[in-house]
Amino acid sequence: MEDSIVGLSLDDEEEEIIQLE
């Protein structure tokens, strides 16, 4: 779940990358 929080902090483009992982 930590990854999800980081995604929200980063830009939309970065968020997509985290979702893949």
C-alpha cells in the first residue's frame, strides 16, 4: 500500500509507472 501513497505524491505520469509495479 505504501507504493500507492507514493504514487499520489508523484505526478500523474509517475503514478502510472508505480501502478505497473
